[in-house]
Amino acid sequence: MNDLTFEAYTWLTELNEVKSAEIISESTIENEYTDTFFALTGDKFWNVYNIQILIVDKYFKHMKKGRVRRREKVN
């Protein structure tokens, strides 16, 4: 598990998002530098990254069919 994937897993675990944390633990999050934007005035700049979450087929098939629930109610 790379650093970005581990951080996302940690955040989801802290938020008690158990199913999401399980999916992320078996997945990979990749980021790739794309471009830098500069302000027309001043010296501000912003880096732009493309983020990809590569998930395991067994989860992707369920998401595609809409069978993964976004949130489950706890009584």
C-alpha cells in the first residue's frame, strides 16, 4: 500500500467508514503531476494533479451496477 492509499485508509477508518476503508485497503490511489497554473498578478501558483483510484474488479462490478450502498443506517 503506497503512502497516499494508506492515508486515505486511515482517514476512512477514523470516520468509521468501514466498507470504504476495506475497498481502499485493497485498492491503489495514484497521483500524477499534470500542470502548474500561475496567477496573472502576484507570485501565486497552483500545481494540478490527476488522481486515480484503481479498485479491484469485484468492487467495480458492484459499483457499476449500483449495488454498493453509499451509507448504511445504524440504529
